[in-house]
Amino acid sequence: MIDAVFLLLIFFMITTTLGRKESDLGITLPGMMDQGSALEMPDEQIIEVQARGEVVLNGKLFEGKEMPELVKTLTRYRLSSEAANNRPMITVQAEDGTSYDRVIDVLNACAGASITNVTFGAI
């Protein structure tokens, strides 16, 4: 009985083909490109909420309760930050006398863009 087991073991060891090594696959890896200038990603975006209810990001004024353009802009910022292996960070700066509803609208826009790293600052 043990003779049959050893014969089968030797048979399978001889007939088994070993896998090809990765170096034998003949894959050509892409080369590196020279980058003309360094791409600077801002560490954070600052959203200003003014007392009159105006929301300003990078000098652009956003209006309305839902602010779909702000959500689109923040989504693009999140995607570009993630592509650069950075965490997207938003700082909300509200003036004195700003209604809480408008700040909550900005937070809802951040949530709509899937940005969770939000801090508050003073103007």
C-alpha cells in the first residue's frame, strides 16, 4: 500500500509543471514622464459665509439654498485631492451676525460632496 502512495507521489511530482516566473512574462512597464512644473494642491479650501447670507469660495459667489454649483465644485476638489493622496479639508468662516441656516446649508453642500473634514474659523 505504501508503495502505491510513493509511486503516485513521484508520478505527480514529475508530471507537474511549475508556474512561470513573473520575469518571464514579457511585460513592458510604462516609463516615467517629466513634469514641467510642480502641481500645487491647496491644503484646504476656505468657504466664507457673509452676514448677508452670501457664500464665497475662491472669489466665486454661490447663491440659493441647495447651491448645486458649490456641491459640484467641492466634489471636483475632493476628487482632485484624493488623486493627489491628500485629504480634502474645508474651513468655514462665518461673519458675526450670519444666520445659522446659511452655515448649515454650507455643511449640507460639504456632505453632498462627501467631504467630512470640515473645520470652523473666524473672519
